[in-house]
Amino acid sequence: VPETLNPILEMIFLEVFPVVKDSLQILRDWLRSYPEKAKKPLPRIIGMHKFKVGNVEGTRGVFPHVVWKIQRVMDCYGQMKEEDKEKVNDWLKKFPGALEFFTNSDMSGCRLLRVNNRLVWDSVNRANL
């Protein structure tokens, strides 16, 4: 990855990944709280949460779509050979919180599938919640 992208990637890890991490936990809690609703396509927004961009704070919807997108990245990371993962981990150390996110985020129990253009809870992984 070119060094010139580091400032952009740092901003993503500092400002976007906290939203992803929070969305993951809120989705997990939502699935536990509404198991009957979780059997149907998920709503576009499942709640609200705070976020921060630069020095500005606000409130935004919690979109399950965010979790669906990051699970694909996490799957790729999880399937890497150990030697490749070590290289990626060394690179992630450049960005505050990035290595922690990739090594500690638990996607079990809240895996999503896209069916007919709608997100649904992956029934195979429901027992892991």
C-alpha cells in the first residue's frame, strides 16, 4: 500500500471503524432482543448511535449493511495464511485500533446474508449468538 494513502487509511480507522465496531455490538444485541424479527429480512436501520468525524459529533442510524460489508473483509483476513496475516498485522500496527479490531472482533452469531437484495440473519450461525 503506498505510504501516501496512510493519512486516508488512518482517518478511516479512527473515524469509521468505531462506527463499525459499535454497529456490530448493536446488531448482536438487536438480534438477541428481537429473535422473531430477526427471522425476517432485517430493517434498514435497527437503532441510533453516536459518531465522531474530526471534532464534530452527531447521531446516525445503525445500518446492518455496515456489518454485512465488514464481514467480507473479516472473512478474507481470517482465511489468510499465517505468514500473510503476520505481514498484514505489521501493517495494521501503523493505525490506532486497527490491529485490535481485526484480531478481536467477533463476527459469530451475527453473520448476515444477502437474499433477494435484503439482509437476513444467517440461520446457520444463530446458535453462536
